[in-house]
Amino acid sequence: MANKTGKDAFISYYSNFFDWARNENQIDKVLGKKNKPIILVTPNKKEELIKLWQQESLTLKELGYFPNAFYWPSNMPLGEKLPGFDKGLFYLMNESSLLPVIALAPKANDLILDACAAPGGKTLATCSLGGSCKIIANDRSAKRVSRMQALINSMHLKNVKVIRRSAEIIFKTHPNLFDKVLLDAPCSSEKHVWQNKNELVKWSESKIKRNAQNQYMLISSLALTLKPGGRLIYSTCALTPEENELVVERILNKKEYLLKVVSLGTPPFPLSKAEFKGPTLEKSVTQATWRVLPSEESELDPMFVAMFERI
């Protein structure tokens, strides 16, 4: 059977999982929607930003559960450039992207690998939450590494070292070393694909299968960089179980001698979890993980988070 590609194939596939994916207009309301980002402030620049925003009469509301983070100002239209951006005082990211870092729970003495770190937002968030933790931020793309290094330099993050490796072979040079690993894995990223015509025309179901295989390989190999008892946070912004729950299930079935799943417990904010159709999933996985699915009403982007512990 030919591998169908493009918009029609995308709609046909995702309509099997989501009622809103049955037609283009509904998909556009969910995946085409621009959600408000949160403002993640450079750790030592918070007071400077507060003073600048007060001069501009911008409303300030902290997230409360995460340090150095603010909601988008209610009196500033979405899309406008906020004061302080050009000075490198903050970084914009969706609130969902904080979940993997919260699950990582970085502490001051931790040695952490951010395995697929570019463009660097979760590295910055890890610095905010983990204080003086030491981070190795890795990516395989020279172009993305260059941009990430520039961001880290502009944010004056002295506890971050940037490297460029293929993540699946880092264990060869860094075995049994890290307290924690963050794997924000390459994935289907359907919201990005839907908003990018060049990506949408190339979309195919076979890419999902390749992503899932790559994700399984990355978890398996990065587990070997952990100290015994060390923890690996696995996250994606993909929608369907193939790259999320089913990858976790496969690890548990094939790598039970190496990794176990640890429950993430109660999330820091309501996840606005929508329902989706699909395969029957193991309760031990669904109850232990965090899952955010998009909707017309929510400002949260898609996110899946699971936590493994090396045995």
C-alpha cells in the first residue's frame, strides 16, 4: 500500500483519534490557534524586568508554582514585542513546556544532561528551578547548537556547557554519569506541522513509526548515561499514543532489567486533558504519566511526560 502524504492524509489519520480532526476548519481552531506563551525570566534579571514593565504600565502576574515566570500581560496584545526581549531578559515558551522540567525536579547538586536541548528553553527553565545544578545541553545540529549557545550566552548561564553529539551515542563517552536526563524527544509535533505548509505537504504516517522507533532507541541508550537510581524524563509534543504511551509500554516490556516507570503524581496545574480515541493503554502507564491535549478553549500546547528510573 502506498504511503499517503499531505494534508488529506493528515486529516484522515488524526480523525481516528480526535473528533475535532474530522475536518480542516475544526483542526485549524485547535492546532492553528496561537496560544499565549509564558515569560520565563533570566534568573538574575527578574528585578530589572519588573522595573521595566512597571515603567511601561504592563500587568505582572507570576505563575506562582514556578520561579522567575510570568503570564503574558493581560494589557498587551498577543504577538506584540514585549519590553526587555532584545536585552535577553526573558524567553517565551508555552506553559506546557514547563511540565518536563517540573518532573525533572532539578536540585542544586545535580549533574543533568539535556539530551536534545535546542533551542534551549527547557535548559533555561532547568536553571531557574535547579539553581546551581550543572547542565550539559546537547543537540546534534550545528545550526541549532549555535543558536542555543547564543541564547545561553545572552542569558549569562554559567552552569551550562553546550556540546554537539548524536544523543544515542552519548553513553559511550558519558556512561553512568548523570543524576538526571531530560529527553525532550524529536517527535511529530503536529501543531507545528499544521501551521507550516512545507511540513504539512511532507507529512506521512510512516514518519510516526520512524519517530517511535527513534524515541525507543534514545530512551534505551540514554538510560546508560544515568547513575543507578538516576532518572530520565521523557517528553514529546506529539498527539497520538504511538510516540507516547506505547513507547513507554515498549520500554517496560523490552528493557525491564534497565528501567522502571515512576509515577509523576499530581501536576502543578490542571492539564485541561481532552479525550481521544485509540488503542487500549496500560493503566500503569496512563496513571503514572502527564498528558496534555489541545482544545479550542485551552492555552496549553500538546505535551506528554513520563519518568523512568534506572534500576
